[in-house]
Amino acid sequence: MPAVSKGDGMRGLAVFISDIRNCKSKEAEIKRINKELANIRSKFKGDKALDGYSKKKYVCKLLFIFLLGHDIDFGHMEAVNLLSSNKYTEKQIGYLFISVLVNSNSELIRLINNAIKNDLSSRNPTFMCLALHCIANVGSREMAEAFAGEIPRILVAGDTMDSVKQSAALCLLRLYRTSPDLVLMGEWTSRVVHLLNDQHMGVVTAAISLITCLSQKNPEEFKTCVSLAVSRLSRIVSSASTDLQDYTYYFVPAPWLSCKLLRLLQCYPPPEDGAVKGRLVECLETILNKAQEPPKSKKVQHSNAKNAILFEAIALIIHYDSEPNLLVRACNQLGQFLQHRETNLRYLALESMCTLASSEFSHEAVKTHIETVINALKTERDVSVRQRAADLLYAMCDRSNAKQIVAEMLSYLETADYSIREEMVLKVAILAEKYAVDYSWYVDTILNLIRIAGDYVSEEVWYRVIQIVINRDDVQGYAAKTVFEALQAPACHENMVKVGGYILGEFGNLIAGDPRSSPLVQFNLLHSKFHLCSVPTRALLLSAYIKFINLFPETKPTIQEVLRCDSQIRNSDVELQQRAVEYLKLSSIASTDVLATVLEEMPPFPERESSILAKLKKKKGPGAVSGNELEEGKREGGELNGAGERPGDSSAIGASNASTPSPSADLLGLRSAAPVSAAPPSAGSLLVDVFSEAGPAAPAAGVNDDGFLRDLEPPTESSDSLLAEGPGDSDSAPPSVVSEDPAPPLPESDELLNKFVCKNNGVLFENQLLQIGVKSEYRQNLGRMYLFYGNKTSVQFVSFTTTLNVQLKPVDPLVEGGAQVQQVINIECLTVFSDAPLLNIKFRYGGAMQNLTLKLPVAINKFFQPTEMSSHDFFQRWKQLSQPQQEAQKIFKANHAMDTEVLKAKLLGLGTALLEKVDPNPDNFVCAGVIQTKAQQVGCLLRLEPNAQAQMYRLTLRSSKDTVAKRLCELLAEQF
């Protein structure tokens, strides 16, 4: 950096700052600032031209005033003028002012860009670095458009100085993160990759950050970086601390660069080249060996740098999952950290071992540390470390140690922190189900779980135990006996009463032979809990009572007396009153045969994936439950013959199966090192992260990393419907019946539908109560749509139901205030259609029923497959579609500004291919595509002719099917 001359001290600025600091009150400060602003304004407007030093001084004062929190509305042009100065300090202040104060939409941006271009072409390294820093700091799309093509050239030029290359690499990284579509490497790819061989370590460090980001998006283009990264890593790892003196940090050679290289290699599978792979394995072994060496310094910086490289190396070993020796060594190394005095190291070791536990090569090695992990669960002071210990116990559990781990987790639950109890309950329930060989042990475990942590046992857990008991004849008698004994405790949790009511109502006859558990004793025991329970539990108990009448006719008078009392048949709750009246009437007028038929034992549930795994994934966030684990859970669930839905009431009469809650609305899909408690989104921004690039996390089984549909099996449905439900279970879980008829479609429903013709994501509907967001994706004739229902109020929505004029999987009936629920719809286009399906939404808010109907944003253009065509092929096909019924044309006035780029974006959003240089008139737009349906394929050609002078369009569509051309013409005319 050039030396600062004595005159650059800016004494006036120092005096002004001193005055501000000496102000005794806020009023005095504002008064002094206003006085200074008036002085600066007069200087800028004065007749006397200011020299560079004065401009710099006044611009610096304005910058200081802005940093104090005051608005600055002048001085921008003077700052821009400083950019043309040849003095470093003046140019530096100009760039600093612009980076902080100038908005990317400013009218001065063109002047600024010209000044930056001049500095970039000046070949003065100091000025070039200032310009690059400014571009990176502003990072706007306008900057990217202006310089995205120039910066790669500077980066790879042979005569560019090393300091400039570093700045260029980091500047390009910033632009790529903000505007990836504008930063196209193309011809520069191989030359950027070869920066990994640069002599200057600073250039390599900057370049690898850029290459890692580019590799994550385009791994194939940058795969040549693997061998270069291994080569560079090998040189660093094998070097002594004295070989890289300028880049050695507390006796550790280039730790930042080493970590970045290891992280880059995690973007790719193991190298196919044997020599490269051998060299990499050697590097990893060296890193593990160095971790065993005595420290060269006692300072914490040395151990931090050393351990940072070690953990990145272990992350790479886990990522490859192909070297058994390295995996076991990594596990042993992490095991040493489990008892380290540094809390952070214990946390990281537990977290890494969780991943190691899922590898077949290292699972047994991880299990050897079970006692240490159990001790950590009991004795750690930090709750986050205890939570990681619980995660590791869960990950290392198998059939050989399941009983020990479940027992330890149950023991810990009694004193566990409230923040992790629900998660611990889910894990215990999953492990007990997954590794249950003796089903009586499973029943005992779940009932013990309810006893210890009943408040944290979600409905999925007790639903699941009931499903398994119903499906296993050999455990029904034991379950009835155990739950009967559990209910005899003076204080029973309500979830225990629910399980008891359900199981005794179904299988109480299996223990009725013992005088200690006679029918009347069972009934009295259940009824003694009745007055302490909530309304849903009381409703379940009433259903159990009517089941008792069928199982034990001798209890009929006693139970009828209970049903007949005023507290039941005149209950203020309509559900309880209706059940009491109907059950009483049924028991009075129905014959024994009719009663036995109506109240027969619940049939076994169909085999389904355990819903508890989905609940755990919701609790932990995306990535917490691996795909393998979900598959394993499904497999284990099959062994237990369980089901993933809520069991019906113990009475078959009037029972409705509600679906399990939909997965979490946390859709960012980001992995985090430490879990963060998921709070409900605020009412003001319910759908802020719904439309993120990562896409919804919960239904990821059918979506690949790019967000496109993968392996989605087309559902079966009659040929006259548009939508068909995907793999689901709606028939086993009908939505709650609401007596009110669906409302007619909203007057603005067509307008709302038109918003989604050229886009797939957005807010479909919003009022003061409810916000409905849509995220959808399509491939050929298949689609998947996610609907997000956000409660903008602080009050619950009760009896929340959605119905479609085709099949639809139900949504969670309860939407908490400020929360959001998600609904997934799998779509198949069976044939050409015109009208969108109607979506009806009903819910209770403050006692009043809300009823609204919208059109689902599915139009025929969603199933377009883009088709590239030459000019000759396009017009040849255009002439072939010359029948009057094959063409639809409309001339209309422009509804929006005629912006070429906007028009292109809308036509691409339509789903067709935009054909460049096909139409003789360059102002016209032509597109081609094929609509994919199950029944047929329909080719479409489009021509849009704008007349900017008249502000009119002529839109012409030709299609092999006349209804398609007309419908598309109607839809598109509203878009331009």
C-alpha cells in the first residue's frame, strides 16, 4: 500500500470526531452534526472548486455521520469524482463511501461502473484491488452484469499480480453467490482449476474457496480439481512447519488451506485413479498420525488448528465410507476426545461418531465406546453435549445392545432437560419398536415411557403401540394385563388412560377370567379416571364402554346408567353428548347379533412405515434421519406389522381416522452442526423460507438434489380426472366431516390462478387470517405440489380440512397460532383439460366456521416438454398446422411494460422452449413444446408479435388439438 503523506491526516475530520465525542447529550450531538452538514453542503455548492483533499475530508465526514445512524442525502457525486483521482487515499475514500452508501439502484451506478472499468484496465495493482473490493462489497446484479466477464480474465491472466488474483477470486465468488446465472466460467474453467498449482499460497487459498462453490453447483465441470487438490494437500501435509514459514500458524502448516482442500474433496466421490487415491489415503493417514504426536505448543491456537484439520479429514473419511482401516482409526481417534477436558472437542467427537455409527465398517468400533457415551449422557454439564450423546446412543443401537441403551435412555429421561425430552421419547419409542424381539418387552417399555414422560409422549407413540398390539395376537393378553396394572396407580397420565381404554375395550375379555380383573372391576377402574380426562379421552372411554357391553353383557345395566346420567346426555360438549345418546340408544334397541357386528374387534392395520420416524425427522429437521434409517424403519415396521396412521376409536361407530401431522414447514433443507430448536414462524413471515432453493424437506424421497421429480410412480385413477393421489393412505384416514357445503369459488380465483401460469412458486391466497403458499414442480405428465397453510393469527384453527374435487390426502386438523402445516399432492395429467380443480378449505376460527374455495394452480401448460427446433423445421410444422380449428389468435393491448427480458422469462416460465433467431423479425418471439399427458402428446407452436409503438400484441398458437390452442391463448393473453 502506498505510504500516507503527512498531509493526509485530515485534521478537520479529527476535530469533528472529537467534538462529537465531547457532546454531553444527544441533542448537542444532533446540533453539531446539523451544523457540519450545513457547512459541507455550502462547500459542495459553492463557486470555488474544491481540491481532492477537501473533497476527501468532507466525504469522510459524511461517511462518519452516516455510521452514527443519520441519513445522508447528498455528497454521492463528490464521492464518485474521487474515484477518478490518481491519489490512493482519495480513491480509497471514494470507494469506501460508495461501498457503504450507494444503493444498487442508484442513478450513479453507470458512472461508478465506468470508473471501476478504468481502474481494472489501469494495470495498477493497488487501484485494481480497490475496484475489485468495491464490486465484491456492493455485489449487486448490476455489478455482476457489468464485470462477470471481465474478472475471470483478470484472475487467470499471466501478468496479474498475486494480490490482484486473490481479490479477483474472492470478488468472483461473491458475484457467483449473488448472481450465479450471470457468472459463466465456460472457457475459463480449466485455467481457474489450475490455480490450485499456483506458487503463491494466498492465491491458492482464495481460488479454492471459489472452486469449492463452483464444484458444488457443477461438479462435472470441475472434477479435474480432485487430482490437483490431492497433490497440493500432499505437499502441505508432508511439509515441515519451517517449509511454509509465511503460512505456518503455531507450528501447523497452512491450516486454513488444508481444511479448504479437504472440504473441496468432500464434493466428490473417491478418486478413480489408483495413484491419486493412494496418495490421498497416505495424506489422511499422515493427518491421523500427526494427531497422535505430542503437541509442539501448549497454546490453544496450536491445538485448534491441528484439530480443525483432523476433523475435516475425518469428515472426508466418513464421506468416502470405503476405507475400513481409516474409518476404524478415525473412530479410535474420536474416542480419545470423548473424555477430553475441552467441551467443544467432546461435542464434535460425539457428533462425528454419530455419522461413523452408520457405516458398516466402523459400527462395531463405535459400539466399544458405549460406556463412555452413557457416562457423558449422565454427567455432562452442557445440554448440547448431552443431546449429542443421546444421538450417538441412538445411532449405535442394534439388536445386541438395544435393551441396555433403551434402559439407560429411560433412566436418563427422569432427569433430562425439558428441551430434549420429546426427542428422547421419540428415540426410545423407535428403538423399542425397531429392535423388539420380545413384544412383551416392547409393551413394557412404551408403558414405562408414558409413566416417566407422559407429557412428552406424542400421539404417534401411543397410536403405534396400539397398532402393534392389535396386529400381534401373541401380545394382546399380556398388553391387557400390563395396562390394567398400570391404571391402578393413583396418578395416571392421560396417555396411559387412552392406551388403557383402547386396549381394554378391545381385549379386556382376555383377562376377565381373573377375579381381580373381572369386567366390572375393569370398568370401574377406567371410569375412576373419567372425570380427570380431557374431552377427546372421555370420548375414547365412552367408546370403550360400549365395547364392554358387547364383550361383557353383565356390565350393560351399569354402563347404561353411566350413559343415561345428565353429565353425559346433557353434556355441553356436542361430541360427548352425541356419543352418549347414540351409544345408549344402540345398547337399548340393537339385538345381540347386531351389537356384535357393529362393535366387532378392530381389524389389523395395514403394513405401513412407522410414523414415529417422520415425527423425529420433523423434530430434528432435514437430514436428521437418514434415508437408510427411514428404509430400515419401514422394514422393521413391516416385521411388527404396524401402521403409520392413527388408530380409530375403540368403537367402530362414528370413528374417524385423522392423519398424522404433516412434516415440519422448516424447508430450508440446511444441515447445521448443532441442532437449533425450531420455533414456529412469525405471523408476518409465515412463508418466507417456503420458496427456498432447497425445496421441501419432508417428502424428499421422491425428489432429487436438483428439486426435480425422481422415480415418481404414476398413480392409478379413472381417465376422466386430472389429479390422482400419490402413494398415500387417504382411504384409511378420511378427513373430519364438516356439515357445511363447500363455498362457491372466490370471485378473484381466476385472477389468482393466472398468477401461476408462468411460475410454479408463490403465495396463492392471503387474507387477515390465512396465507396459502404453493411450491410445485413438473416433469412430463407428472407433478408434485406442496401447499402451505399458514395461520396468521395467534389463535388456533380447529377442524381444519381441505377437500378437492378429486382424491386428496388429509391435512392436520389443528393449526396452531402463528404456525404452518404442509400438504403434498402428487399429480398426473391423464388427458387434456381446461378447468382447474377446486380446492375447498374449512376451519373454525374463534367459534365461527370459515369456508373458502380456490382454484388449484394447475394449468395445461404445466405439462409442457420444451422442444428445440430449427427455423426450417418450425415453419414447416407451422404450415402443417394450418386447419382453422388448429389455430387460436388474439390481438390485445399490453397489460404491463414491454420489457424484452421479462417477456422471455414469462415464455420460459410457460414451459416451452424459446427459439432464438427463428423468426425473420427479431422483435418477435417463437416457442415450441409438447404437452405430455398419459393418453396422448400434443404439440404446440407459439408466436408472439409485440408492437411497441401501439403497445399491442398479436398472439398466435397452433396445436394438433384445437381445445389446447384456445385454452393456452386465453391463459397467455392475461400474462403480457
